[in-house]
Amino acid sequence: MDQIDKYLEEIQEVTGVEIAGGVLIYLGISAAVFLSQLAMIFATFASFMKTAKKNSELTRRVNKVMKTSGWEVVVMKHNMPNAFAVKGKTIFITNQLFKLINKDEVIAVALHEVGHLAGNHVYYRSVASSLKFGVVLPCFVFPPLAWFLLLSLTFVQNRTIGRYQENVADSYATKYGYGDQLISALQKMEKYINKMAPDNPIARTLRKIQEVFDEHPPVRERVERILKEKESIRVIMSGNVKKIKAHLTKKFSMT
């Protein structure tokens, strides 16, 4: 009991200044991580710009599909099939992806990336990561706890914020009528990555672990979701009230 009383007395001795100091340290760490992440993003962006070249045809088609202007599709040199968007209204497509999928599928992927920009996903992801590291870094005085927290919070962040954002971006492409093209693009990319990956027990185990932590949902789940969303759009656009009511009743009874 004496030890408990002593501990409680020590807690009560903590002043408001000390609490404020702790909060400021936490906010400082979070801000530093956030700024370092932005610096890394823009450094990567700058390096890609050196090999980037605007594709006029894809740029015209994306703007036509969206019935707007100002968007640009840029092709850059990279040995992995990928696409991303960092800021503004520019979509980056690697030349390897451009070789792997057809132009309609590239448009679908570009619309997916537009969905990320429209939702300001990079910003929210950076804020979440900053808060995560703000919690984890002070715990490195006891490394096992820090690593446990880092893995746990990364898992939660990727499986909630990350996968939600990917689904929203998929919906963006589907909304513009490019659901089928996005599905075929995802399947081609998955096939390419599986073909290039080493095929041994260790590599297969690592891929399973990566799938658990990955912010991208498995392709099979994304395909199922896109198909369901396409069906919902088709029924709603039909204007048939009975069909819409039946579809919504079935959809919400399954959730």
C-alpha cells in the first residue's frame, strides 16, 4: 500500500507545465514526421519528373470521359507496372504498365488515381502516419513495445484508412463506366507481379504476410466489389422503381 500511495503522490505532483511540455513534444514529433513524409513524397515526385513525358492522347481521353479539362496523364520510365498521383491534376503511369495493359485499361487506372486526388487521400494518409509515429517513437525506450505498436498501428491504418481509400478510388473509375477495364487491369498486374515474384516457401509466406498488411485489398475482393457496384449503378440508372427498391432491399439485407 505504501508503494501505491507513493506512486499516486508522484502522479499528483505532475504540473500543468510538464503536461503541456509532453503534449508539445508529441506534437513536435508528429509534425516532424509529417514534414519528412511530405519531403520524401516531393523528392520522389521530382525524380520521376526527370523521365516524365505527357501523353496527349490519354490526357485528351481522360478529360473527355470526365467532361472537364486540366488533367494530364504522364508516362515515366520505371521497371514496375504502376500508377500514382501526388498532387495537382497529374496522373503518372509507368512505361512498364503502359506496355502491360491496353489504353482503355490505362484510362481506368488513371480514373482510379483521380479518385485518390479528389478525396485528398495522400494528405489524410500522411496525417495518419504522422500520428502513428508520434505514438511509436517515444516508446523506443523499450523497443519490443515500440515495434509491437508500430506493426499493430500500421495494420489498423492500412486495413481501415488504406483499404477504404482504395475502394473509393475503384468506385470513382466504376462511376465513369470503366469498371470492367479496371478489373482487367488489376488482374493483369496481379498476374505480372506473381510471375516476377520468386516461387519458394519463404517468398510465398512473405507474400501472404504482405497481403495481410497491404493497404490494397486483394484483387479478388476488389473485383467482387466493382461488379456489385456496377450492378447497383445499372439498376439505379434503369429508373425502374420496383427494381431499385428490390435491389436496395437485397443489398442491405445482406450487410
